[in-house]
Amino acid sequence: MITRKRLATGACALLAALSVALLPSSAAADEPVAKESPKVELVLDVSGSMRAKDIDGKSRMSAAKQAFNEVLDAVPEEVQLGIRTLGADYPGQDRQQGCKDTRQLYPVGPLDRTEAKTAVATLAPTGWTPIGPALLGAAKDLEGGDATRRIVLITDGEDTCAPLDPCQVAREIAAKGIHLVIDTLGLVPDAKTRQQLTCIAEATGGTYTSVHRTEDLSRRVRQLVDRAADPVVTPVATEGAVRCADAPQLKPGLYTDREAFGQHRWYRVDLLPGQELRASVSVAADRAVHNDYGVLLRAVTLHGREIVRGSEAGDGRTDVISTGLRYPKPELDDDGPGDAKPAAETVCLQVSNSFSAPPSVKTTPGMPIELTVDVVDGPSAASDVASFGLGRGWWLLAGLVLVGFLAGLLWGWLSRWRFAVWRTH
């Protein structure tokens, strides 16, 4: 009898344990599957032409290394990043061998910043420019899973390994339907390089950017890596007006428009007290233009009073020029009725450019512009935005001033005392 009771108790305990073990698994099956981390591979040209010293007075290779160090410091934690090189190892003249010269310098995965920087520091300009094979290798590095995938190609010249056309390679990658985007950056590019890199980018829905400064290279690569971490945003086509009163009302998002040479376009955004408007604009010089140019983004009131502006200008070859602004609207005092909603302020955004072109260049359609609008909660305290950018650092500055003052007094008193002792003796 006792044995039977024990067996029954054991059976019940076993069933209870199995039920407990099975319940979490069934609950876990109902939970959403965790999204895969986005994958990015930076493909760097390390061919012999990277020795040229025409970026900020230093070699293209030095500029690329500096930019890579800054980019690696800013990579979001959720991004899996890898680095591939082309032309880094084979210094000889054998074309067949030189066109195989591509390897993965740092594997795609969680980033060890120190290890990645050390690997980049060892690179020296060496050989050929096998862009096509490098793209094929990078696509293979990013295989597997459903994560967002992006290749960022940085090179200073066109492919030297024809007949393997890198543009055709990009088209084949796009045809696989694996949603892999290739962005290209040309370091001080000539016309042929620009044409080839534009073709590669357009084949996969990526972007092409011409780079002439280290700062521009670092900023653009950071933008592309951050873009891989963010959800894909489809731009909304809009049409700016010639005056604010007729301008389209924009909500937070990404917008595209076209703007003629030297034209002003207006858009409107509503902003509540306690919110901050963040806006940026990029103008693409998609045709031959004169070297002197600029872009202006202004925020003004309905009555025409300027609130804030952002501008950028240049005097050399460019493909994209961007600028941005921020406008925090202060919160209202709590003196009004409790149920009354604060009125929104209409902010007028003006986008202008000072591009000009030779008479032979068509001015229609206008140049493509990309306008980003974001409205976020403003800073919770004045110290977050004011104090000359020091914020709470004023406490540290005041403390240092006080310590310096007291140290000066003490040193002066000791000096006077020593002088008095010296005179006495």
C-alpha cells in the first residue's frame, strides 16, 4: 500500500515537472523572434595609388586610417562589423595574382575596437585594385540570416581587373534578392572612377559620395554604419512652395524634392512647447556645376523672423553637400487652464542653394534634395543646452577657479614670509 502511494506521488510529481517544463517553451513560442543584429563590412582600397598625398596634406591611406579609427569608436553596439581589404598584400606585376588580392582583415561580428584598430594600423599601400573580387568576397562574408546587410566601399580609383566588371558584379548581387546594399565613397575621384562607383551604388540601391577631406570621409562612413542600424526609411516625395504660406505641412520623416539652381523652397512644421525641431538637408550635384556653391537651411516664424540657420559651402568638386539645424521651443508656464492644450507654433523651413552651372548644362529638372525632419522632446533642464555648452561642467570650472585662487593666495603669503625671513637674517 505504501509502495503504491509512493508510486502515485512520484507519478504526480513527474507530471507536474513535465508540465512546468513544457509551459515556458509554449509561451516562448508565442514571443516575437529577436531581430538579428545588422551586419556591415567596410571594404578598403589599399592599392599603391593610396600613397598619393592630396587629402589634407597627407596620404590617402593616412586619411583612411584616421577616419577608420574615428568610425570604429562610434560603431553602435548592436552592429556586427567587419573589414575587408583589396590590394593590401601582393606588390608584384602579375595581373592574375594581383586580381586575387583581397582578404577579410577583421571578421564580421561583435566589434573589438582595439583589435580592429590594430589590424587597420598594419596596412600599407601595396598592389592592384580588384574591386569586383572584393565585392564578391564581402557579399560572401555577409551571407546567412535575415539581418540588414551593407557594404561600404572606400577606394581612390577604378577597378584594374577587367573583364570582371564591378558594376556587373553589383547587379548580380542585387539580382540574388538578398537585400544587400553597397555604398561607395571615392577618394579624390576622377570622372571614370566616379562613373564606376555611381553605377555600383545605384545597382543595389546604395549611395555614392565623393570625398576630398578626412573629416568628410569619417562623417560619411559613420552615417552609413548608423543607417544600417536604423530601420529602413522610404523617402516621401513632396514639393516645396515659393513662400511659407503655401508650403506643405511636414511631419517627422524623410522627404525628397527637386530644387533648381539658386532656388528657394519652403516647408512647414508644427512644434509644441517643450519640443525640439531637428532638420537636415542634402543637395546632390547630379550634374556638372561650378566650383563655388553653398546650401542654406533656415527656420523662421510665420512673420519672417529668423530663429536659427545652418549653412555649408565649398569651392571644389562635390557630389553631395549637407547642413542641419536644431530649434528647442521652451515650455510654457503652468498659468493657463488645466484642460487647455498649448498651441503649436508653425515653423517655416527654407531650403536654398547657390549652385551654378556652365551654359551647356541643363537646369531642368532641378537637383535632388533630401530633407529630414524630426520632432523630439526638448531638454528637461536649461543646463542641458545652455551654459555655453558646458552644462553642469560649470561646477567643475568654478571649483578649479576657486582652487587656483586659494593656491595663489597661499603662494603669495609664503613668498612674503620667506622674503621677510631673508631680510631679518
